[in-house]
Amino acid sequence: MPYKSKAEREATSWMTRTNLISHVQNVDCCDESKARQQIGAAIADRELLPVWTDLLEVFWKLGGKGFPIQIADKPPRDAKFWQQVQFDPADPRKGQFDPDDPDRVFVGWNYDFDDPDVREPRFRKPMFWRDRAEDIWRLPDATARDEKKAVDFLTPLVKADPKLPFQKALDMCRKEIPQLSEYGFRYRVLGKAREAAGLPKTQVPGRRKPSC
């Protein structure tokens, strides 16, 4: 199994801009414009606090984890900033997203010191705390039938790879059953799937064998 850096592991606790919009659309059955409006309102009300990715990466490298409440360089809290559409060089407005990377938003200009008339748009990538976003926009709780579907889906996967990492297994199941909660997966689905695959209910600790 390839080594994952701390930044890669910590990043699973966060959502990108496009991930968040997709999540809101999925929960509220709305179009992208309505999702952006809701996100902007939540940020303006201080219910959802974005953080710049470049600062998060520094925070992780310094040994931090969780939510970095001490970061001073905070993204704008103005609702309109988060409701912008694609970047338009003819009518640039802060918050417009980068057409080459929709996870990034326009924050200002980079100027050429030798020629002040030459400038390039500067984009930054915000991230959103996953637990908080999923608390604000909740998917319907998974039913017993949903969890049975998750068990059936996961059983052949853990049978093929008895040491399938917890987070990877959860992510794979959530692609099939988005409303599946981490609690239900951890305490009901995973154990039942392992038993159905003829494995111990809990994974025996140990290092995974390298795969080619």
C-alpha cells in the first residue's frame, strides 16, 4: 500500500468547494446556484468557517490536526464572495472560481514588478471542515435496508482484502449509499461484512503486505 503523507490523511476530514456544493445539492435537491447561496449564508452567519489550503498544509506540517482555529489569514465571510460564478477577466469579482480548477477562487492580482500594467489573476483554494458541513446539511439517516445493502456491497471487498483500511472501505460504501453514517458503518456494517466473508468481526492489527 503506498505511503500517505500526513497532509493526505488529514485532508480526508475536509471538503473542497466542489465537494461541498455537490453535498449540498445532494441533500437539498437543488441546483448549483441555490447551493452556493446556502453556503454563502452559512459562512456569513459564522456557521461554516472555510480555511485556505496552503495554510492548512503548513498547519499539518507543524504537527497540527483537527480544526486550526488560530489561523489568522481567514477567507472572506461575505456571503456574496461565495456565490460567484466562473472567473470573467472582463468583469473580475473576488470569489469567482477558476475555470481550470473550480476548487479555487479569485482573490486578487499578481503584478509584474517590471511592468505594473501586466497582471495575472491570483486564485486560492478554500477547504471546509467535513463534520461541520455534514452537520449543517444532513443526509437522511440510513435505514436498516441501506445498511444491509452496504454489508452486501462490502462483503466481497473485505473477503478479497481482509486488511482493507477503514477509511477506504467507508468511502467506497458511501459512494454506493451516501446516507450511510460513520457510526453505523463502524459498529454494524463493517463487522457484519467481515463475518459474512468468513473473517473475524474485527481486523487483527498488523502491517499490510506490500502490493505490486
